[in-house]
Amino acid sequence: MSEIRKADSFHFRVNPFEDDFSGRLSWSVLGKHVLACAENHAAARGFDRLTLNGRRFLWVLSRMAFEMQEWPHRGEEYVITTWVRSYYRYFTDRCFDICRSDGKLLGRVFTIWAMIDEESRKPQVLEGLFGHTFDPYIDAERPCISQPFSRIRMREEAAPCCRRTTYFSDIDENNHVNSIRYIEFLLDTFPKPLLESRDVSRLEIAYHSESYCGDSLSFYAQGDADDGPVQMQVRKNAGADPAQGETVCHALISFAPPRQAEVLHPKE
Amino acid sequence: MSEIRKADSFHFRVNPFEDDFSGRLSWSVLGKHVLACAENHAAARGFDRLTLNGRRFLWVLSRMAFEMQEWPHRGEEYVITTWVRSYYRYFTDRCFDICRSDGKLLGRVFTIWAMIDEESRKPQVLEGLFGHTFDPYIDAERPCISQPFSRIRMREEAAPCCRRTTYFSDIDENNHVNSIRYIEFLLDTFPKPLLESRDVSRLEIAYHSESYCGDSLSFYAQGDADDGPVQMQVRKNAGADPAQGETVCHALISFAPPRQAEVLHPKE
């Protein structure tokens, strides 16, 4: 009897133009590769999507947390390993390790997914759909992010720090703004000198509703990058009144201490 | 004596989230892979960058033309082959074939590059820098795009069809808006139904000046997607007067006839 493999590892290299201004892997590419690894891991085990009695069911990302200690540089190889940690009623937890090719841990990602009916958009009880199909693949023992999610509470009186419109290039195959694109939107609200001098050490995002091409997004932030995490909220089509408009996502972003200057331009 | 290899081929696969709404390779990923292939091909031959007497010289992209007959779909493999076609005083022409893994041609790309002094930003005479280093690698015979570039002439009285601000996530390692990002910006100015129903068959872009994080870009378009190519111009910080502001790039975009509905969602 062959042993069941619970985790899959996927190998990548930071190609030119997959890096950011500092020559290190960009959030956009890392985030999309993380999602691709989830899809490929699930597809290899037959649970990437489901059709039952003519109804189609799809995974949607509910929450995502990144903890990054270090970023791979242009030309460097890295490995993303993913496994399913648990499932419970409507949700399943999936974890990721991001390592250098010599095995050194660079960061970790924790995600929570629901499976929705494509028509009704309602989440489904996972045991009802899959029975115990997942059971052999669950690895609850493997180390992962210790505190995956925080409670994000925004005071309602905040004024938006930024507004932007979404465009066609922001949407993906699901016809909504791509999950990872929100991370870029959120980071774009910070001053350039901050983003140039400090890494994000931890980023959590909780997705509440979809936004579409042409939506106007308002960004709200509370907290100071120098003093604990910044709490953020994105609302769509909010108009002038911040109490209006549907919440698209909440986020919590923590910055690491300033980088050393010589790390900023490693190629020089 | 080992034979000198003029062209290099790089193998890719359309991973999940590297596709657009239609499940086909996105412009963003194709464009960045094309640039990465150029860099990797040049690096393998020692002419990706240059330091002479303490001065540093970098390649900058001057023009780019895409002719696409077909796009690879999610999960499909494709191959980008690149070679140097010629060099002459300030410029060098570099070509690309994009093929399916069975060799079928999907599209072609033609690019023109200059090498600038990093400090003065002035283009350099290539023979002066490199002598005849390129000569053994030139392949002027290999078929490429037959008519690489058109003359793009905008009437000055056009009013902008769109304005947008650039953000931190739009800039790359060179601290300016990434060359490929302009292609997305340009396509974003067209109506969503047009982009959903018709492919771009040909796209030319000529870069004139850089734009930076926080710049306001104004987009001007002349022509009708149903009747020949659309001529486009991007100006930065133009204000209300279209005669103001520096030209960032010109472009020419041609759309193919509407796609068949069944091609639109191949996974269904």
C-alpha cells in the first residue's frame, strides 16, 4: 500500500520583473503563487472543485495571514509547501511554508477557505459535500503560524485615507477583483518612504464581499506603523459617508523595524 | 570548437492566477516573461549590463510590438524563444517567438533597446561600449514580425479618455512605472464588453519618458476599435490642458474580430 502524501512542494525562482523596487520577490507574485499551489495541491487529490447533480461548487478564500521573516531576492530559488491542516463544518484551514532551497524558513501563510455553490454563492457544509475525502490528507501536527488571526475592529468614524477605482486589469478569472490585488491596494495607501525602508512582517486579510471592475474602493486605516499593527478596512462604493457602502475586506498590517541600507540594494 | 548558440528558449506553463478573466495567459505575465527572457538571454552572454571605468550602463526598452494569433490557456505550456536581430549605433533589435510546446506559433514580439549611462541617462553608441561583442550572436535571417513599427501621430486636440494615479505597486526595480504596466493601463481604458469579446491582435508601444510613483497619467485615444487600430498617447501630470505634460508613451492597438462564445469559457 503506497503511503498517502499530505503536503506538496512547488519550486520557484525569482525571475526578473517578479521582484519589487528592492529586487526582492513582490507581494503580487508571492500571493498568486501561494494561491496556485493551493489549487494544484487540491487538484492532484481531486478536490479542487466539485460538480454534484449538475450543481457546481467552488472554493473561495475567506482569510489569509502572512508572516514573513525574509524575502527571496531576484535569481534565488524558493519552495512553497502546502497542506490541509483541518476542516470543520463550512471551512478548511490550509497552511504554507515558504523556504529557501536549502530549507531555511522564510515565511509562513495560513488560509481559510469555504466552498460555495456557484449559483447561490452560499457556503456548504464540507462533510456534506465531500464525506471524509479529506481525512487521509489532514496534517494537524505540522508546525504553522501560531496565531493565525486577530480580531479586527475598526471604529466607524474613520475617514478614508485613499480612494481608487478598480479596472479590468484588477479582475481575475472569477470576474471579481483578485484576492491578492487587495494586498497591493492596501500597501499602496502607505507613504513610499515607509514601504521603501520597512518590510511587512505580518499581514492578515479577511474577505467579506466581492468587488468588481469599475467599483470605487475607499480605504480606512487606524493605528500607526511605528506602534503596533495598522487596522484597515476597504469599503466599496461608499460615497462621502463612511457608514455607507459594503465592507469588502478587513486587514491588519505590521511593519518590521527599518531595514539596513545595504540590504536595500543588494546588487550594488 | 563549440558552435555559438544565438537564440535561447525558455519554458513556461500558465499557472492558476497567471491567466485573465477568460482563463488565458494575462498580458501582465506574458509581458514580464518576455522581458525576463531578454535579460536572461543577455546575461548568459555577458551583455545584460556593463560597468566601464566605474560608470554603469543599463538597457532600457525603447519600443515593443506584439502580434498575437492565439493565447495559451491555463495549464498549457508555452515556450518563449529570443535572439538579437541587429544592432546599429544607439539601438539593438531583439525578437521573440511565442510557441506552444508542440511548436505551433502563437505570437511574435519585436523590441528595440538602448543602453544608457545610469547617471546621465544618455543613450550610448553600442559599438563604442561593446566593440563587436554582439556580432557572433546576431541572427538577422530568422523570421520575425514583418512590419515592426508604425508611425503614431496623435492630433493634439484630443481630450483625455481616462486619468489615473500611479501607485507603489506599479513601479519596479528601476523605481519607475513598469513598462508592461502601461499595456494594462492602456487596455483598461477600453470598455469591459470590448475587452471580454475581442482579443488584441497587435499592440505597439513606444516609450518616451519615465513616470514615477504618484504621477497623474492622462490617456488619449483616437480611432475606433471596429475600424483599424486605435492610436493612443499617455501624458504625465498634464493638468486640464492636453498640450501640457510630458509624453510618456505612444501606442497603437488593433483588435481581432469578436471571439466565438464557446472559446470564452473553455472550462465550462
